[in-house]
Amino acid sequence: MSGPSVCQVATNTYLVDGGLVNWVLVTEGDAVLLIDAGLPGHRRAIDESIRMIGHRPDEIVGILATHANVAHIGAVPQLLRRHPFPVLMDPAEVSVAKGERLDTSGSSSTVRNLFRPGHLRWSLAALRLGASESVRIPTAQALVPGRQLDLPGRPVPVPTHGHTSGHCAYLLPDAGAVVTGDALVTRYPSSTLWGPQLPPPVFSADPTEAVYALDALLPLDADLVLPGHGTSYCGSVPDAVDLARERANAAAGNSTRRR
Ligand SMILES: [Zn+2]
């Protein structure tokens, strides 16, 4: 596997492309916040990305998860084995991270949809990085939706339930950026589309809710989208939401335009 691609997108804010999935690094002094943590096999790439921005992996002070899918929390247990730090996520996602409830999208879908057209190569690569592993985080904690966190970047959790029942985006106010996870992506492994879009419905727990969840992004004071898959999107977030909805509607053949 080639190394991670690290792009500074704002002061103290970096989008890292791990190859199949992204994570975000936010720094403040020596402290490093990780938003999402790739697949289990991404642990070395996460370390490398932290070193590439002049920090050390032992400077991680916390992890925020957009959702408890193996492709987004995969390396957390390995990172926690080295030193403790809080792992926070939407209250509805905590039981999945703890292994008390099944993931409603993602890893199971990865296996289930292994042989869908265009998905095989991604699936095999993801499986090589541990996509079929059962990742559990017994210490996962619930954040308070909407309440700013005392972590680098002062992130504000923005619930965007739909892709999973507890999916959460994070506004980074100083960066004018929103980390959207799989609520809004700009590329998806099984799709040939580029630009703002939702993951294919088959990968979401509630595809209709995932479309409506985009409402939560509209009022945010941000002009930069940092997605869980694909490159960053710089521009109007409402325009990105509109485009993603149009594409979702075209794919579904129904009408769920912006409310
Ligand atoms: Zn994903």
C-alpha cells in the first residue's frame, strides 16, 4: 500500500487520504485530534500522517468518530493500546462501537456487496486492510449533539443520522470546514461519479433519512467540506447539498428535494 496523502486544508487542519477512506487531523500546540481512524490496516498510515505534519502519534488527545463503521474506526483499538484518550461519537452510535449492537451499514455491506459491479476491487482492498474484522471500543463515549467540544479545532457535533443511525458530522468553526464522514462524500468506491454525492443507498441504514440529514449542513458557517471518501470540496455547502440530492433523487427516481 502506498503512503497516505496529506493535504493541509486550513490552519492546523489536514485531510488525509488513506487510499480507501479519509481521516482528518486537527492540531493545537502539541495536541492532535483525529476525526475518524480508517480501517484496522491503516494504523501505520495514521501514524505516518501524523509524523508528516510534524507531530508524534503519542500526541493524540482524542478521536471523534463520524460513525462506528469498521472503515472509520478500524485503527482505534490499536491506537488506544499505546496510550489512553477519549473516543467520542453520537450517543446513538456508542452501542455499535462497543459491540452491543450491529452496525447497520458498512462492514456487513462490504461483504454482502462484494461482487457488485465496480465494487470488487475496493472490497478486496478493504478486506486486506481488515474490513471483515470486528472492531470494538469498550471505552467509547457519547458526546452531546450540538455542544462544542474542548478539543483541538473546537469541533461542534452536527447529527446527520441516516447512513448509520448515529452518524455525526463535525463543524470546525475556525477552519470554516465541516467533516462530513459518509453523510456527504465526493467520491465513493463503487461509483464513477465525482463531486458531492451520497453513498449508494445499499450502503446506508436509512437512505431516505440520509437525504434529509443533509438539512443539518445547510446553516453551517462553512465553505469547505472534508468528506469520508473523496477529495475536499471548496465552495457553497448548500450547493453541494443540492447536487448530492439531485444525484440521489435521480438514482432513486423519487423526489426528496431540499426541504
Ligand atoms: Zn465510509
